[in-house]
Amino acid sequence: MKIITIFILSIFSLFAYAQNDLLKEIDIDSTNYQYEIATFKGLKIVNFESTKLVAKKQLTFIVSHRFGTIKNGINTFFGLDDAVTRLNFVYGISDGLNIGVSRSSFQKTYETSLKYRLIRQEKDGFPFTIVGFNDLLINTALDENDVPSIKFKDRLGYAAQLLISRKVNTNLSIEFAPTFFHDNYVLIEEQDNSQFALGIGGRYKLGKRWSINADYGWHLNRSGNSPFKNPLSLGLDLETGGHVFQMHFTNAQAMNTNGFLGQATGDWTDGNIYFGFNLSRTF
């Protein structure tokens, strides 16, 4: 409980600080500021959202795949037979506000999301970019035969994140992501519906168009008898004009926040991991 209390207070403190600085920024001519750009090239690091947003009046379409575990080898063609797919549309209402809708075959999940920038990293000024992310999930795979008393509200899940990034230098960017997520229905009876996690991720440029990416989620109040694991993901980004192609390995097959933080089943130590990719196109 002490950890959770500190966690919540930290989020509110950061949010209040960001709001104050955002108001200051509004009061001053924005031409006086030089902002860091291209902290991340993809909307996601791997699984975690990055602080990048879609520009005003632009639409980005992201196709994501997570194949089945490679551990089963040729029997499932190294996971190809058990792929999970997510289709995601993100629209820039403004340069600092995005709205998204998606559908994932993992638990037949529908999702709506908001992503909004609170403050930007400045050259020789404020050292971080802070972005908020909220989503609403509907799990349509819950079956009345398995859960006879199921109601619509039981299918809902929510998540709220603060994404705090810093472009350290030309090649290195890092991000912290304190996260709260809630599922009205949980698979493990002893698991709290409200859950907390701390994400960390980063990007290191290998060349003009290539970078290596990684992220990890530390679940703070996972049930002691839970079979699920903390998500660890490693990958490569390739930028090709209007496309960003992300290839990666991860121990989480789900691609929404509640799924990869709360229900990662793979284990890197025994090769039970998933190959996947995110492919985005901006219109």
C-alpha cells in the first residue's frame, strides 16, 4: 500500500508541475522556444506508447502483428499459425492532441484512446517532454457460457499513463511511463482490479534510418499466484519515408496497455517469446 500511495502522489505531482509549465508556455510567445524534435520516430517504443504524436489533420494507420511463441518451432511455423493482429487509426485533432480507435484479435478487444502533450522538452530549457495517454477497452471475447453473470460493464477496462521522455543526445532517447490500469473483470480471483506499473523504455540510433528500441514494464501489485510476467521487449525501427517499420521480440502477445502489462505469458528464460512488428503509414 505504501508503494501505491507514493506512486499516485508522484503522478499527481508531475501532472501539476506540467500544467503550471504549460500555462507559462501559453503566456509567452512560442517563437522564444527551441524544442527538441524526433525524440522517437514511432508512436510506440515497442509495446509502450512513446511521446510522439500525430500532426494536426494527419491520419496514421498502424497494422500490428504478434505471432505465436517461437518456442514451438516448425510445428506452428515459429508462431505464424497463431498470430494476433491489431488495426489502429490515430488522428491528429491538433499537434498536441490525438484520438485513436483500434480493434485487436486478442480477446476481440475494441479500444478508443486520447493522447495529449502537456509540455515539450526545450533546448537549454525544460528537460522533459510529458504526454498523457488514456484509453477505454471493451473485451468482447468474454463468453456468457464461461461467465454466466457477465454484464457489459464487466467487459470494460481503462488505462491512464504519464509518458515522460528525454532526448539525451542525438542518438539516445529514454522514457518513463508511470501507469494505472483497471479491468472490471480479472482472470485471477486474487488480483486487484486496479493495477499499477512503471514502464521504462528507450531508443538508440544506429544510423540515419535505423534504431534499436527496448521497453520493460514493472508491475507493482501483481497477485502472488499470478502466472503472468512483466513485459520485456526488444526491437529495431526502420524509417522509410512515410513508413515506420518496427520489428521486435517480446514476451507479451497482447498489444493494448492492460493486456501487455497484465497478461504477458511468455518467458525469455525458456525461449517462450513472440516475434512481431508494427507498420505505420501517415496520410
